[in-house]
Amino acid sequence: MYIKICGLTKIDQAQAIAQMGVNAIGFICVSSSPRYITTSAIAQITTSLIPDYPTIDLIGVFLNASAEEICQTVEQGGLNGVQLHGDESPEFCHEVRSHLDQLQPNINSNIKLIKALRVKDQAGLEQAQRYSDVVDVILLDAYDPQMAGGTGKTIDWQMLRDFRPHCDWWLAGGLSPENVEQAIALVCPSGLDVSSGVERSAGDKDLSKVKEFVRKLVRPSPLSPLPKGEKGTKN
Ligand SMILES: O=C(O)c1ccccc1NCC(=O)[C@H](O)[C@H](O)COP(=O)(O)O
């Protein structure tokens, strides 16, 4: 299961979270958010992570930004993923893809393009299918009339049981160490995205909650030794 921890603002927390083996870290490039982080602060974090974690996805989250602004932040911040969290159309996603492709000769890996949709009802879910040919990943987040993201609200997971786009899709919205197992028992996303459910306050992650979230998803291999004091089953 692909795991993304979103809304990081602190370098020491980013390093600790990368060490837990997550697949991606997200940065909120939206100035009105309490989790906003400047491009230069993103660059300090990405520069510190890349030598030790060369395969980690470093994703900028944008809200109705222009393609030029997105590309500038990607280049200056050392990002390799873009998450569009506003009202961006499939046509705009296509335009961003073309702009990002022009950056790629300067950057080592392909830049992942993610479209987040805030799902209110079945009609909203049908809208999501329109993006599956123009982005790498569809991210489904909860709808809130006031907030664009990081709401801590969950989607009605029952509604997502038959959601099968042509591309990868990630589940977001109100996930936490307490409910993540229940969520993936009901729906089958290829990835999970969490922010406020593993925080002390906006932008300040609670490392023990992040660790617990990851632990719930990463099953130990059958060959790994049992923790001290636990007995295996004999057959
Ligand atoms: O987190 C924010 O403050 C934010 C602001 C504006 C646009 C998007 C934002 N966050 C997007 C995310 O990727 C969150 O991880 C996602 O909404 C899930 O949040 P949560 O329900 O708190 O786990």
C-alpha cells in the first residue's frame, strides 16, 4: 500500500517520517492554509531527504494555481510530484502535464501528477472518472463547504466500494491510526493520504501517530523473527 503523509512543515519531522518507510511526503503550497510552507523551506527539506531517500515522492499540493507557478515551485522546491486540489479541469491537468514534461530533461525522475477531488455524492464520484486518462493518480478527499483540504472529515466509504478508475487512486479524508484498517477493509485504493489524523496541530505532525498509522498498514513478512515473547503457530 502506497502511503503519503501530507502537510509537513518541519525538516526534523520530514526526516523522521521518511525513515519510517513512507512512499511520499506532501507540502501545502497554498498560502491561506495553516500548513503553508514556502518554496525555500520545501527546498531545504527536499535537499536534505534526497541523498538518503532517493525514491521518495516529494509532492507539492496546489489550489487553483497557474501552470507557471506550479512549475516554478516544482523546480525551485526540488519536487517530483504535483497534487491539484482545487477546481482544475481535465483540460488544465493536461496543460500542467505538458508544462511538467518540458521540465523533465532537468529532473531525474518522472513527475507524478495527482488530481484531488472533494467528493460529496455519487455525481462527484462520476466526475472523477473524467480525469483518469490525464493524470497518474486520482485522490478522493472529503468535501467541506469551507475548507479545501486537511479537514479531518471522512468520505462515505460505502459509496467508494465500486470505484475503479483506469488509473491509480488514493483515499484521503479523515484517516487516522484508529480508522485506517476499517477503511481499507471496505475499499481498495492503491494508496492512502493522511494529514490531520496524525497531527498535534496544523503542520506539526505527531510522530508516534504517524508510526502507528504506518504500522497498521505494513504487515511483517512471514520470515521476519517474532517479537520476543510471542509464539508462532506449529503445523
Ligand atoms: O491541508 C491543508 O491545509 C490543505 C489546504 C488546501 C488544500 C489542500 C490541503 N490539504 C490536502 C491534503 O493533501 C490532505 O492530506 C487531505 O486533504 C487529507 O486531509 P485530512 O482529512 O486532514 O487527513
